[in-house]
Amino acid sequence: MYVSLYGAVDAIPVTQAARSARTRSALLESAARGLSRYGYGNLVLEQVAKDAGYTRGALYHQFRDKEDLALAVIEWVDETWRREVGPLAEREPDPAAALIALARGHAVFCRRDVARVVMALRLEFTDRDHPVGREIERVSRTLIKRCARLIRAGRRDGWIPPGQPAEVVALAFMGALEGTVIALAGRAPHDEVMAARAAAGVLGLDPQRLVLRRRAARRR
């Protein structure tokens, strides 16, 4: 509400851009839930629009077709993950702690239906040359590279023991993490705890050694 120059109380006008953004956000969330539950091939656009509280015409005003919608969903989920999970790792004082924080944050993020989009679509588009499959691969490759950089940094600093190539460990790290959150879906808070343990195991971390090193670092 706002007060005009004449003293009247009016409703704050909602711009067309704001309405469009609100519609788009609702449709993306509805589509993300649908893709997570039914996959790309079984996704019905009319149902996506209905679940979001809009008509099919409103959906086609925002997205050209199912492919355009799916690509937008992948981008939206990736941006949401980076906004919610990424900072958890960035706040940690060392690469090993950053990777464990990433594992915990990923498990919590995956409690939401929308978070399963990437995992569901990766399985559906394995060995298929399709724009949606290529985008899933790009998002996954970016995350693997991020983990590999942290692994290399952790090895240089002595937080993570040497072993297999960093890229190989990063792939195993994400595989163990995704397998854990899938197997423990709906079992919070155990999913978060076990995701951290799975991550630590793949990285070859000794929890007691990490505690001792952090205590020593604080005393300096």
C-alpha cells in the first residue's frame, strides 16, 4: 500500500514485468517437479501449467516448447544450487572442509523435488545426442571441475591425501554423493550425515586428523 499526494491509500501497482517474472518462476518450479517425477518424455505441458495455476497459453507465452522449458529449468535449478549450496563451501577455511560442506549442502538441497532434475534427466539422456542432454552434461562437467580444483588445492595444502587423478576422484565424489541422497531420500537428517561420510571416504579423509590440524591452525 502507498499514500498518494492527495492522501488516498492505493494498492502498489504491479508491473507487467513483475507479473511475467512471477508467472515464469511458478512455471519453472512446476516443470522442475514434473521433470523430477516423470522425466522429459512423460512431461505433459498442460499439466505443468495447471499445477502452476496457469493456462497452457501462459506457458507458451513464456516458452517455445518442451525443450525450451526443460533447458530453462536446468538453468534455473543450477543457478539455485549455486546460490544456496555454493556459499556453504566458500565460507570454509580449507578445501577439505569446503568439499564436506558441499556434500552436506547438496544433500539438503536434494530434499526438494526440483533438485532431482539433473539426476533424472542425466539417466534419461545417457548416450543420446540431444540439447537437453548436452546441457545436463555441461552443468555436471562444471561441478566436477569445481570439485577437482578443490581436491588439487587440498592435496597441495596437505588436507587431502594423494591418490588417483583429481578428476577421477571428483567423479567418484559426486557419484557417491548422488547415490547416497537417492538411497536416503526422505530420511533427513541421516541423508546429510551419510552424504558427508560418503564424501570423506572417497576423498580419503581422516576425520581425527582434520580436527587436529584445524586446532593447530587456530593456535597459530
